[in-house]
Amino acid sequence: MEPITHFLTGACIGRAGLNRKTAYATLAALLAAEAADLDVFWSFAGPVESLKHHRGITHTFLGAPFVAAAAVGATWLYSRWHQRRRARRLASLPPPEPGAPERAQSQPIRWSWVYLSALISSLSHIALDWTNNYGVRPFYPFNPRWYAGSFVFIAEPAMWILLFAALIIPAILGLAEREISSRRTSRPFRGRSMAIFALSGIFLLWCFRYVQHAQAEALVRNNPVSLAPVDRIGVEPYPWNPFRWHVIVDTPGYYQFAEVNTRTGDIESDPQTDQMFKPPYTPAVQAANQTLLGQVYLDWGTWAVVSDLGQTQVVGIDPPKLPPSRTWTTVEFTDLRFGYDFRGTGNTRPPSGLTGAVYIVDGREEAGMEMGGREQK
């Protein structure tokens, strides 16, 4: 999922009751919820290296305890800074007068509970990323296989509403209580019920979408959109609408696409416009599959399509300069999981960051590669 969902989920995990056990539980959960995406720094090594390592060791059950420990370490540093700052502020105050009420004591820190909060939050990151169609490798390095639920869109507005409501509504109620109440203090742990409600709502949303995902696949299997034998079926989600699904049907010679509405049972698929023949397996394609981009992309791209485009220049790198006796061609890598109009823009090509290309010379030598318009050196 995108960072907003991860951060908000971490905040709700901390406020669901863990913040009553120890100070800094919510902060640790918030940091751990997004810490796994620090693998984004692999982009400095190039776009292909970024794809290779994204959702890697930090998104695994083996790495989750270390991700949680890193979040706790950052929380400890903040706590030390905050304690020193508070001590300096108290030292600058005049001593309390006799009979004056005691100054409020800060909530104690129980580091075992802080770590538990961070660990739960780091595991939530893996669960959230599994639900969408990009996938995760939770058992890496023992099992490098990618797993993708593909029943929740990578940016799901319904989840945003639940999570934002869980954090904003208690704040509004607390403000209203201070305005109308004669008491000068308010409850310190407001929002637990709303946080639990939001997390429970997300789980129920997952269950509902999972059922709709299975129903969409069943509709296509029971009402075939292709006369050719079906090797496999992919079902991809849309944001907002849990009843609308994009379906990919893989046959020996071509891909057939369909739009499915699980509420009405309708299936829209035109044999002419919603069909894509599989590109030929040329020597250039064979050579491109052996490059770094090819190996990484084919490992990740469960619906990868590799096409020989001929002499087509790509964005990001210039074509090789060769003598007349030699020729070059472009091989493009795309993934059908993202090749549908999920953004409502009319564009059915995958986002540029998820496509790559390699220049192949004489059908056997790599002469440059790019991904998302950036050259991999």
C-alpha cells in the first residue's frame, strides 16, 4: 500500500489500547508501520536494483523483528531528547509553593510493550502489502516466491475514510468536551474504540473484497470469454468500487481481457478490441531475458509480457551507435496486472515506473537498459 495507509494503520494500532500500557507505543507503531519501505533507498543504485530489492528482506517475517527494533531505537532516541528537554524546562521553573498540587508525572515507559507495538505494526505492513496486486515475499530468503492477494487496490479510499475517522473524530469530541465541560482535564487515552472500529472495519472490508474477487473469477470460469483453452485467470481490483474487476484470461496464443461486475453478474469482453496476441519469442527477447532487468522483472512480473519492438528508442537512454554491419533492437518489459484503466485516464499502459526496456545488439548483446525512464548503469 502507499505510505498514507501504512502510517494511519500504525497510529490506530498504537491507539487501540497499546498506548495505555506504555508511553511511546503509538510513536513506535507509527514508525514501524512505514519503516519497511526504507528499501526505497535502493533506488540510488538504479531503477532495476530498486525493483530487485523493493519489498525484499524488510517485508519478510524474518526481517519484521529487526524493522521493529529499528523503530524502537528511533523511539528511544526521541525519548532521550524529550526527557532532557523536559528536565531543562522543569529546572527553569520556580519551586512549587507549599500545598500546591503536584506536577503531573509522565506515563512510564515499558520497552517490552513499546517493542510489541512496533512488531505488530511491522507485521501489519506485510499484511497490507499482500492484499494488493504488487505482492510481497514474506518467506524470503527461504522461499523467494511472490504472493499477492490482488483483492484490494494499492490506494484504497474506503480504508482512508475509516482510518482518518478513527483519528479525527476523537480529537473533535475531545475539543467539544473541553469547550462545554467545567472540568479542566480530559481523558488521556481517547480514541481506543474508534481505532478498534477502524481496524475491524478494514478486516471486514478485506473479507468482503476477497469474496468478490473469488466471485469475479468464478463468473469468468462459468461464462468463458474465450474459446481457447484457459491456462490461468488473473483478477485485478479497482479503487472505490468493490464490485468492479479487471480480468485477464491467459490462453496458449493470446490474452483476453474482460470487465466484470459481481453485483450484476455482467461480463464485458470484445474478442476484437479486448484481445492481445502474445509477442513472438525472438533471439533478442531470449537475450533480454538473461540480462539483469530480464531476470529481476520475470521474477517479479507474474503477468510479464516481453516484446521485441524493433528499432524503437526508449526514454532515458540513447540507442547504441554501431557500424552499418551491426543492428540493434529494443525489448520492452511490461506487466498486465497494471495494464488497465484503473486511474480513469483512458490509458491502458502500466505506469512508467513499472515498465522497462533493454537495447539488444545483433540479437545477443545488451547495450543499455532502463526502467521508468531511468538508465540502469
